[in-house]
Amino acid sequence: MSRSRRFWGGLAVLGLTLAAATAAHAQAAGGGVTGVPALDQLLPAGNGAASGRILQLVALLTVLSLAPGLLVMMTSFTRFAVALSFLRSGLGLQSTPANLFMVSLALFMTFYVMAPTFDRAWNEGLKPLQENRITEEEAYSKIVDPFREFMTAQVRPKDLQTFSDLASRNFPKAEAGEKIDLRILIPAFMISELRRGFEIGFLIVLPFLVIDVIVSTIVMSMGMMMLPPTVISLPFKVLFFILIDGWNLLVSGLVRSFF
């Protein structure tokens, strides 16, 4: 019993101490104690600065959580990733180069292609917003516009028309000169990027397929039925890719396809 009394007595003393400290801190925040800044000195006055900063923080956390999806949906990453996947399949290599290398290469190529778009979004939208020169609504428009222009330049008119027709019942039809709704533009851009990625992948795989067919014909004509043709064709495909400087040709071709 004595131990429990001492325990509860200690908790009571601790509670009284915390209450006194809270009261002193509240008095200091009200300006009663010199040297301690008040709450109105920490936040700028007027224009709902506190709520604006909270909304900016929530928006930043939301964008960071959706960053992988936005990277795939609104940039050139899809085309690069699909083309590099076709390259590895055409070579017949299952784990070389590793997925980490392929994704990293696609990311850095995306940053290279999207650098002008990122710079415009920063200079026209994010930077003025941080300096309180524009409102959140104006910043959103200035940040999205560079990506909208990039996607509009790359999207296929047929895909854009398809999604416009599908959305005509739910969204108002855009007039001439109006900006395309992102709910229509983004899926149309993704479909266009997938189509172009598969077109490039077909051109990548075609020469390797020819090598496979030639090696298979030679192996069958020699009567080596039990020998897999891929075992012999793999070194020839790798040698062919090295001799034509394949990495340079592929990367430069993919980047130039956006300009």
C-alpha cells in the first residue's frame, strides 16, 4: 500500500508541475514574459496565413505520396520503361541488366527530357507561391500548364478523341481554344505512350528475332534437336548489340523521339 501511495502521489506532483509549466507557457505566449515570442509573431498576420501554410503542407504531402503515379502518368517514363523491357526480352536475358539499373536509367532519361517542363513549373508556379507572390489557385494553374502542354504535344489525336467521346456524357465538351481537361488528357496520353513504347519495342526485338530464326534453322539442319537454339543465339545477339553500339543508339533514339 505504501508503494502504491507513493506512486500515485508522484503522479499528482508531476501533474501539478506540468499544469504550472503550461500556464507559464500560455502567459509567455500572451506576451507576459519578455524574451519569449508570441504566437502572432511566429505566423504572418492577415490573409489567413496559418490556414494557407497548413493547406500547402497537406498539398505537399499529397503530391509526395502520389509522386510515383504522377511520374508514370504525366511524363515520358512509360515509353522509356517499355522500350527497355523489350530490349531485355529481345536479348533473352532474364535478370541482366538488373531491374534497379533499368528503372534508374529510365528515371534519369525522364529527368533529362522533362527538365524544361520541371523548370517552368518551378519558376512560374512553385517559386512565386513560396514567396507569397501568387495564390494557391494561380500556382496550381501555372504548375499544371507546362505538363499539360507537354502531354498535348505528345498525345495521339485519335486517343484524345476517343476519351473525349467517352467523357462527353459526364464532362462538358471543350470549345476551340480551351484547355483540355486533365481527366481526358492524362489517360489519352498514357495510351499514346504505351502504343509508342510497343512500336519502339517491336523495332528493337526484330533484329534479335532474325538472329534467333537463323540460329534455329542452322541447329535444326545439323540435327542437334536436343540443343536449345537460345544457348547459341545469346552470344551472337549480345555481340551484335555491342558492335552497333546499341546503348547509345537506343538512348539517343528514345530521347530524340520527344523533340
